[in-house]
Amino acid sequence: MSAALLIDFGSTFTKLRAIDLADGNIIGSGQGPSTVETDVTEGLSTALADLEGHLGALPNFKHRLACSSAAGGLGMVTVGLVRELTAEAAKQAALGAGAKLTGAFSYGLTKGDIADIERLAPDIILLAGGTDGGNAEVILENAAKLAAAGLTCPVVIAGNREAAEEVAALLEAAGSPVIVTENVMPEFGVLNVEPARAAIRQVFIDRIVHAKGIDKAAALFDAVLMPTPAAVLEGARLLSAGHGDIAGLGPLVVVDVGGATTDVHSVADGAPTKEGVIAHGLPEPHLKRTVEGDLGMRINAAAIAEAAGLEQLAAGAGLAVARAEEILQMLSADIERLPDGEDEQRFDQTLAEAALKIAMTRHAGSLAIVQTVAGPVSVQTGKDLGQIKTLIGTGGVLAHGKNPAAALMATLADPLVPQSLKPQAPDIRLDKDYVLFAVGLLAEREPEAALTLGIRHMHSVT
Amino acid sequence: MSSINRESITLVTGVIGADTHIVGNRILSMGLEEAGFKVVTLGALTPAAEFVKAAIETAADGIMVSSLYGQGELDCRGFRDLCIEAGLDGILLYIGGSLVVGKQEWSEVEGRFLGMGFDRAFANATRVEDVVEALDKDFAARKKSG
């Protein structure tokens, strides 16, 4: 049998999936603790022993591929010029590369900004600014300031190509490894985030995996290919596009509500689907990831309550406000807590629905009516996700939740709020066996097996 | 007019405000491009702040504002100040189109827009050639003085 081993070094667990490459089935799973703080090998060995226990004996794996969100994930800071233009493009590139974005800066960096960046201690900085042939001063100034600050983390340079060499020289002289790639916005209004994404991925493989100590277990795997969120995004891309004779699921959205954040990935053009609507603002990347840093089931439970309203949450869960508040405090204080008893389960469910609803509202585009002399005109900002075919829920909260279908339904379009362009009637599926990361890791080397695995294990819940 | 290199000049074009009349602006943009300028087109329904943001990112040398629906005076109020605020102190500003409603003396209208900080104002049905000629003249003069 030809098999592949897919590894996810998570922040709490090391998870394994063994896949039969002939038919795209899971032949076994294993789990161990995350031990990246001491020696990553321990957790992986425990997980392998667990897998071996299920299988009897470990097969000779053709591929052993890993992704990682351990040791804080891939912490990144982005710097661009205009907030809505190159700074936004840089942000999109970093998020699309699976980064945990800890800071996004625009215009000239101030002393305070530099101090913030030093404090954030990113794994990689993405430096952009200026279209090709456009503004060169600001990216040069920012490079000089970063160099003077003595920051030595790798810097990916994706700004005005006329300034790139000088920017690279400045940072290299200060001791930063630099990678020059194509501009994230080569022309005004043109997004070009793929080269920067690829460069970030390369730095992750070449340097970050070692810096985080994950390569200590290098004898047990072939390669750590990407951060876990990037693997999920790659999985989503393959599931949407299909491969060869196997049809994909079409334009789709993946949502993942976690303890600290809620992620939304869309694989769709998002062009206007309503007649007479004019698209406005930057073009949207086909592959888009947003991370809501204030929407998490535990660490940010209070922030969800603040955004959604505690009274509404209590009413949704059928609880008295005082009881809801009590549970909320318990969850925020104990981030490992699993819901205990009927009340807590209902509250957790309501919390997940609220987080997903808000996260989708922020990810999806919206319509605004502009009154002109010729009458009202609808202007669309962001992606129109109304017609997407598939909605997938992933992550532990949804996979182990009481009612994942209801939680996922909370992301759908509300007829009373037609200006919010959220999915209307997609097929709703659940990544119950947590394989989306494995699909993404296998996508390049074994696309057929990866796609079969993905389609088979995204269980329909409608 | 060969003293300036049009290829090294970037111009931002767009229709300001809640104005959907795109045709004249498109003809202008195509004409400017044909004449050799680098043109960044923002299209219809463009708020003043977006002209400025595009000009910063592209290090533009001039902004060409179109207004066809008679609200130009309102939309363009403070445009020069916005540019100065964003560090685009010396940027060339042109405006053209149907700038006011009803019959008004052009010299008065022009005076009003020049007073708002535009370097030139053009009446409706101005030919692209005339705009290009004015641009050449203005950029040549700047080169001499700057």
C-alpha cells in the first residue's frame, strides 16, 4: 500500500493523519501533545506510537509532510505605504501565507512604530510600499529605520521595484536576511500577492522551521511545508478547483472558529452578481483569508459578548443574563475548558454562532447606495459571496460541537440585511475528521488522492 | 515641446464625487496615454481622498479631475489642502468638465476653480490635444524653475 503521513504541529496537540494514496481514505489517526517548547520529537513520537497502536504497524510512508502553528505560529508584521493600497495588499499577502499578523503598519514608520515592532518580535517582516515606478522614498526611509533599529528577522521585500535593491542593501548591511520579490501592487489597483506569499513560504521552510526548533524531529518527517492556516487555505483551493477528471466544489468558503480567533477563507472571485452593481475599491484576491483577532471562544469570549451583546447571547442560549455572565467569566478564565452541562453547552453554541456571524459579515463584501443625479447606484465593496456553492466548517469547536449545522447557518445571508453579501444557500459541510490541513499538504504532490480525501471527508450537514 | 519626457510623468485621472459620467474621462485617459503619459485611472464615483491616496502610492506628478454633473465646486472644495496635507505640495491639479449648473460666464467659473488651488480649469468639450499641450507647457515650466 502506498501511504502518506500528514502531521500538524499545533499549539496544543501534535495531530497525525495516515492516508491511503490509492483511494484517498484515512487509514489511521494519531495524537500527541505539543512539545515544541522542549523537544518537538517527544510529542511526535507519542503521536506516532498512538497511530501505530491503531494500525498495528506503521506502513512505509511515501510522503511525510508537516505543517505547523506551534510556538506562536508564523508571527508577521507588514509595512506598506497607503493604508488602503500597498499596506492592505501586504496584509493580504501575509494572511494568505498563513501568518499570524501581529502588526500592520502604513506610511512612514514612527519611533513608536519601531518600538512596537521590536516588542512584537515578528518571525518575518513584509516590507512593501509604492507601485513600480511610484513612491520610492517611504519604503527606503522605512528600510533605513528598520535597519537602524537592529531588527535582524528575515525581511521579504515586495514594494516598488525601483527601490528594491537599495532597500535590500540597507537591511542586509544591518544583518537581516532579505528576500526580494515582486511588488504586491505593481500598478495602481492591481493586486499581486502570490509572489510575496511564495517568498514568505520559502522563508518559513528555510529559516522559521529551524528557528522554532521543529527541525529537531527532522528524522521523523520529510519536510515542514507551511504554516497550518496556509495548509487549510491550500486544501480549500484544491477542493474548489478540482483536479483532472475530478470536479471541485466550486466557489467556496471555509470557516474556523477557534479559542483565540475566527478565520474565514474564501475561494471565489466575488464579482458583483446583482444587476447594475458597480464594484469599488481594490480588486479582491481569489484566495482570501481574514482572521478576526477579537473573536475567539475562550481567550476572546468576552470580546464576542461585547460585539454581539451579552443580553442577546443570553437570550439566544435561553439563559438568564446573570447565568450567562457567570459562564462567560468561567470560559474566559479557563481557556482549556470544555462545556460542562446543558447551560454551558447552550452558551458555547450561541457564542460560536455569534463569532461566526460577525466574522462572515466582516469577510463578505457589502453594498452601499450612492445617490447620483441619474438616480441611486449600488456600489459594492469587497466580495459578493451570495452565490457560493459550498460552505465548510473546520476546527475543533465545530467538529466537536453539539450542533455544527446551526452554528454554520449563522454565517448565511440575512434577508433583512440585503446589503451584506454573505452566502445565501450553499451546501454546508463539516470537516469532522480534521483532514483539510492534510488535503492542503498533499495538494501539490498527490492532488488526486488529496482531492478525493477532501471531498469524501467534508461531510454534508444539511 | 520635446523638452519634457512624458513617459516619466504619472497622471491620476478620475471622476469626482457621486458622478457616474465616465465617457469623457475615459477619452481623456486614453488620449493622455496615447500621448505617452503614464496614466492611473480611477474611473467614476471617486471621492477626493482616493485621488490623493492613489497619487501618493504612485508618486504622481499631476491629478486630472473630471466633474460632469454640476456639483464639482462642492466636491472639489479643499482639494488642494488635502494634497498639501498628504505631502503632495507641488502636485499639478487640473479640472475639467461641466463644472457648474446653468449658464455662467466661463471666466468667472475658471477663476473660482483657480482660486480653489487648481492650476488649470477646462470647459466642457475641450479637446485632449489642448490638455496635452497645457501639460507639456506646465511641466516644462516646472522643470525650468525646479
